[in-house]
Amino acid sequence: MNVLAFAASNSKNSINKKLATFTANLVADAQVEVLDINDYEMPIFSEDREKELGQPQQAKDFYQKLGAADAIVIAFAEHNGSYTAAYKNLFDWTSRIDMKVFQNKPMLMLATSPGPGGAATVLAAATGSAPYFAADVKASVSIPSFYDNFDMETNAITNQEILEQLQQAAQQLK
């Protein structure tokens, strides 16, 4: 099974990327590819730019990566209660190729933050809209207080209850 994992964040030190990578590697017998959405940076989407540029190659490449995966793990960073601008822009461009962005792939949607909210607001928005974009969401998990629950040296969840939640979620991709 080929699992594609990424953070919906363009932070070079993204805690959501750490969470997505950790969780994707919980999928038994999976080959995990971790994307960096910085590799898909494009001008801010608008109809005018779309008319001028057409469909940027980065959006086409991202759409193809999603399509080539057997399953997808996304961890959402939250900026002011919503998606990061970098992810939203990538998503907007990609959705112009095909509204079925996620191509009916089984998915895990995750989110974390340093605080107790665990980016739950953006996760709720993502899971709520997922069916409109052909996402087969098998599980969603919000992790509060990331630094209290994740060991940055070993890159592992330290909270047993959270670990079990993520293991159960990962099993849903099989």
C-alpha cells in the first residue's frame, strides 16, 4: 500500500508534518511518501490568474500524486480558525483541475496545535467539506497540546491514549 502523507502547512518545522508522517508510518506494510506543499507553491488563485496561466504544472503534479496514492494522510495546521493560506491556495488550484480532488481515496484527516484546541476548528471544516471533494474519510483525530504529547527527539507520540487513537485510525486505511 502506498500512503501519501503531508501537512496542510508550509512551515519548514511543521508539527502537523511530524504528526502526518508518524501516523502514516503506523499503517502496516505501507510505503510512505511525505510531501512538502512548499514544492507546489503557486501564485494566489483567482479567475483572472487562471485565465492568464491556465492550470499550473504544480497543481497538476499535486493532483497526480493524490491519484497515485492508495491512501492519504493529511494533518491540518490552523491559522485563525481556518486553513493555512498555502494549503488553501494549493487546494483551490487543484480543485479547478477536478472538483474530486481526493479521487475517492481512503483518508485520515488529522490536526494538531501547541495549545489545547488541537486545531479542531479547521479539522471540523476539512472533514465537513471532504465528501464534496471525493474524500473517503476513514477517521479524523485532533491532537491537543502537541509538545506535551509528542517527543521531538524520537518523533513519537508519548500519550498512550492518543497513540491508540492514531493506531486505530491507521488501521482504517487497510
